[in-house]
Amino acid sequence: MDESTDAAVIAASIDDPSCFSELFDRHARVIFRYLVRRVGPDADDLLGEVFRVAFERRESYDSCRPDAAPWLYGIATRVVSKQRRSEGRRIKAMARYAAQRAGAEDMAERVAASTDASDDWSRVADAVADLPSAEWDTLLLYVWEELSYEQIAAALDIPVGTVRSRLNRARARLRDTSLPSERMGS
Amino acid sequence: MSDELEPLRQLRPDNVLPADPGDPTVLSRQKEQLMSTIAHEPETTLQLPDIYPRVAYNDEFAALDYLVSVFGFTELREARMEHEWDGRTQMHAWVRMGAGVVMISHANHDVHRIYSPSELGNTTAIFHVKVHDIDSQYAKAVAQGADVTMELEDAFYGERRYEATDLEGHRWHFAESHDAIRARGGEVPDDPQGGKP
């Protein structure tokens, strides 16, 4: 089964559900990493949920798509989207950690700089913390998961043009926060 | 990646937090639970309807493959019966779409007197099949080489439909109501005149 496409594995699992474990083996690690990035420790149980939903929907999988990763990303995105509010808190917490770390790493520069690093990071977090879910999902699939526009379009079941316009809106928001470039190293 | 998005990439939790090896057993534990849930899933077989047709083919194995791969029927695999008859293996199989079922069998001239349309040159029934998302079902069928005998169109009575024949000439009429198309976010003409969608 190693050589077969995901589409073939999913098709085989319609009659023989045990084949579905192959799909898990191929994608669970990456999907789990995505869930952990978005929701932290809650990811453990959500991982099983993502693959259960995928299993239930396996008959409607578009067999023209050999790689099932975008499909699974789409399901994972819908599964975590209920937690949008806590994700906003989470990204702000990340900004605080990032500021602490930056502070510890180049204390001398920070002293020389006129502003505190924590202001910069919290401005980034504030800019995205309350993005509408659709834009947030698109942004993370692109920036954190490094999916292509086409893969994001397949995952979220939207036209590629919509992916582009959502990312442009997010870029515009972040552009306004304009971190000083010397702070962006590390 | 453009610069505006770079700060957000740096805020990705695994870039911010110390490397966390995590619980190495999560994947295997979740996989075990998943496969156990799947194994205990209620049977996907549906009860056979009180009426369903038995459809005759000279090569019922090829017919079954075709119905599944081209039209997207699902075989009720556990129902299949194979037996030796007339020096060859014959098969009874059941395939479903939604809540409907047809039985696939070998043409039987002696007992039941049912023939394949390929022997008769005609057929005496058309199978109406309601499908979900007829646009993609149609596209897949065409991509798989379906023999379309009536092009996809929006019929005046509020359905999008097309017709195709299978390997031996049975006629399959696939349709989805305009209401269902709207419900899944598709577009339908206000005043369908039988034109192409």
C-alpha cells in the first residue's frame, strides 16, 4: 500500500475500514502539529476527532485529489474553529513569551532601544487576535503551515481568489503594526 | 513570504516556546482509539428496500466495476454472493446510492428469462438515481469515460439531470433537485429552459 495515493487508500477504506489506519500513519503527525500550534494541550483529543470525521466523510472524498493533506487540514480547521476566542488569548500569550525571550537574549540592545520589545510583539498579537475566523484560518494555513494558495483553497473549499484577498487583508493589518526590522531577528 | 507576515510566523508557538518533546504516545494512543471506534462503527449496510430491481449483465463483474468507478455507486460488499454455474463463476452483488439499491446479476435465460440490453438491442427500464452534487458526480463520470446519452441540463421541472448508458446498455438517469443544489450553495437558473447549467 506504500506506493498508492491517499485517494486510493481512502477508496479502499470504504469497503475495508482497516485501510484507514494507513491514512492516519501518513498524516497524523503533521495534523497533530497543526492542532498543537493552534490549541496547545487540547490537541490530543482533537486529533482523534479529526480522523473520525474524516472517516465518516471518506465516501465523499474527491478522488481526483491524490494528496489528502489539504482535506485533512480543512477538517482540522473546522474542528478547532470553535476555539477561536481562546486562540486569541493564546497568540497574546505567545507575544509575551516572545518578548521575554527577546529581552533575555539581547539585553544590551534592549537597553539601547527606546521602546520595550514587549510593545512590538503585543501589537502584532493585537492585530490578529480578533481577526474574523475565516481570515485567521487562511492566515495560519499559509504562514504557519506553509500551504500553497491552491492547497488552502482546497482545504477551506473556497476559490483561490478568496485565499488571496483574505491574505491581503491580513497583510494590510499587520503592515500597520510595522515592527522595526532590527527586532525581527533571533 | 512577505515581510508583513514574518512577525506572525515568529509567533508560531513552536518558534516561541522551548522545544517540547511532547508525549510520544499521543499518536499511537489516538490511532488505537480511532481504529477501535471505526471497528465498532454501526454497519454501513442499509436494510434493503422492499422493492429493488435485479439488473442483468453478461459480464456482471465488469458491470459492477463500472457502476462503482464511473457512476460512484457503493457496493454492499458483505452482501456479495459468488457461485459456480454453467462452468463459470457468477455473481450477485448489490450497490447503493443514497437509500436506493440495485442488484447486479448474470443474465439468466432459462429460469428467469432476463437478458442484457446488449443481447436485446433495447432496454425496458430506466433507473432514476438521485445524487448529491450532480455537477461533480457528472464530471467524475465523464472523466472516467461515461457514455452520456443526454447531456447535463437544467430541466424545467426543477432538476439538473443527465443520462448515461453502462457497458451493456442499461440506462441510468441521474438527477439532483434545484432546491438541493441551492442548499449546497450551487447556482441554478431562475427560469430553466433545458439549457446547459
